[in-house]
Amino acid sequence: SLSGSTRKVKSLRDPTAKMSKSDPQKLATITITDSPDDIALKVRRAVTDFTSEVTFDPETRPGVSNLVTIHAAMAMISVEEAVSQARGMDTGAYKNVVAEAVIQRLTPIREEIERLRSDPAHLEGVLAEGTRRARELAAPVLRDVRQRVGLC
């Protein structure tokens, strides 16, 4: 089926390789913290082919198929629906649709990351509370283990 949810997202620069944060090519990978302009640039520069129609055929058209996969995942639609939305567009116009879907999905996450990074005291408080709660939950288990092992 075309709508398998386990499909791997491929590199924007080499659609035969998976997208990886360790890729030395900066235009190959979209990160959660990329600005909308960075996302648009990366998608616009994504490797496709010389056929203008948008189709989903990972074997013969890996670059365009990767864009369809990204669009479907970000817009939370099926691959078939993504291809249907692209009907009548060339790959250049479709790249704008894909970029917009990625920006829509990642912008609230990026903004929340930026908000949290700007308030280290809040983060430290959350970590301290997590530590306190973990110790509280672990205490009876540790007591039980010590008794069973004979350390008490």
C-alpha cells in the first residue's frame, strides 16, 4: 500500500539515502529548529527530476516521492491525498506546498523550544521536580530490593 506509515524520509539532496542529522550537507536535512526561511530554501533546493508532474514512485522518482512522503506526514494525510492535492502542479509549485506543510507543522514546536530555552529557571525547576518525583517513586522499590538482598 502507498500509505504505509513506516516509510523513511530521505535526504533532500540525495533521495537514495535517509535523511540524517549527521549529513554534512546542510541543505539535506530539515531540523525542528529551522526557521521558516531555512525550511523553504531546503525544500526548494530538494533534488527532483526533469518530469514536472507530481507522482509517487519511489523506485523511478525518489526525489519527488520523498517530497510527497514529507508532505503527507506533515499534513497528516495519505500519500494518495498528497498526490491528489498536487494534481495540475509542477514540482516547483509543489515544493511550495511541501514547504508550507512543514512550516505549519514545525513552527509551533520551534517556538515552544525557543520559549523554553529563554527561561532556564523554569527548566531547572521542571528538572528538580522530576528528580524529586523519581526519588519518591523509587524509594519503596529500593527498600524492597535491599530487604530481599539482605542489605537491611
